[in-house]
Amino acid sequence: MVGRLYLEQLSDADLGLLADAADPIRPARPGPERIEALIDSPTVFRTLFGTAGRDPLLRGSPFLLFAVLIHRVARDLGAASFVDEWVGPRQRVPVFDMGGLREFGADPLHRFFLAELLASYTHVSSGSVLVQTTRGWRRRRFSELDPVRLVELAEAVPDAERPSVYRRLGDLSLFLSGIFPDYAAEQLVVERQRDRLERALAAPDRERAEHRDGIWLLERLGRRAYRMAEQATDRSTAMAGVLAELSENFATARRVLNFLTDRYLFPMRQRWFGTG
């Protein structure tokens, strides 16, 4: 099943690269049963990332690059005895409890989800939509990189469209806290915006007072957004299960992306994502 999901995202050029890695003499288009093994192949990793100074995006699509990196991180976590845990801007401490991270990275749907999420932020959308208010129709701006705008959009769109907006709000919370944690902690949410997001979270006053930092605010926002998206998703689908797990294990997913950023993405994230 996961192999078919990968095939829907990979370009013909991606499949050609994977086929060459599998058999450069007689390359054949890989089927869904082989896709994950090829993406996990050290040969494919070296093909994309083994030449210093060459942008991997010249060889593969964003989705293929991130799929390969997520699989590489799952391998790394399996061999690591500890990780450097993000605890604050430019602050890391060693953490030896690896079980949760390894378990999260070992799940095929989790890996696919993270690769798809990261690829989606190489091209982001912004614009405006018409919403009906008590004063008539009004144009409301939105940006996929602004959590406050996404909260406002979720409250304004028809009920049928809200799950997709909440899904994107959860994605943004995970992306920013995982890939740009220092920026998210220090600069993302100004005081006025914190109050707006906390009202959307319906957070108790005590919880508001104890967790004002941007990262922890994004974690709470992401958990709630994924929960609301999951509740409106067909429970029989695999993605509904992933959304439910993310709402419960958001911090673990964020730590996996922190590890990915520190080990592989840091020198390239500004160029690939153009944010932060």
C-alpha cells in the first residue's frame, strides 16, 4: 500500500533514477513492492547527496529527496545511542531515550507522511478568499506560512473545507517547529498573535501562563489541528490513523525533524524552503 502512495508522488525522472540505481545495465521501472527498498538504498543516497557542491534538486524531485533523507534518518536513529535534543534557541542537550524516535521512524506511513509534508513546503501558497460575514462578503487573506491566518481561514470557510485547513495548520506547526525551531521559538509569533492562537486552542489560563514559548505553542496548536482534521477524515483510511498518531505524538515527530535538520538540512534549508 505504501509503495503505491510513493508512486503517486514520484516523477518519471525519479523512477528512472531509482531504476538505474537498482540495475544500471538493464534498468526497469520499479513496481510498488520495490519502491521503499530502493529509496532506502545507500546507492540512491550517494547518487543524490554524494557530490559536494551539487544541489540534489538537480537530480531528483523534492519528494524523492526528502523521502531518501527520511529513510536515512530512520537508519541513523536505529544506530544512534543518543540524540541532541532541542531545548531552546541554539541550545541542545543529549537525550538517550531513543525508543520513541526509532519506533516513529520505523513506521512506513510515518516516513511517507514526513516526506510529503516537507516536499509541500518547497512551494507554498498565499492569496485571499471570499467569506461571508455579518456585514456581507469580505475578502480575507491567507498564507500557508502564517498560523494565525490559517486559524482565521479555518474559522471562516464552510464546514466541509475545514478539515483540509486544519490539516495544513497541523502541517505548518510541525514544519516550523521541526525545521526552523530557533526562528519559531524567537520570532514567529508576536504577543498579539500568541493571544489569538491561545484563544483558538481554548487553552486554560494556567496553561497559557506556563507555556508562552513559540515552540510549545506550536506543539499544542499542531496536536489540536491534527485531532480536528482526523475527526473529519474517513476513519477507514490509513491517513486518518497517521493524523491520530500525530495528534498524540506530535513532539516525537518534531524531534525526528529536528534530528533531520541538524544532521542533513541545516546548510540547505534556506535555499530549499526559502522561509525563516
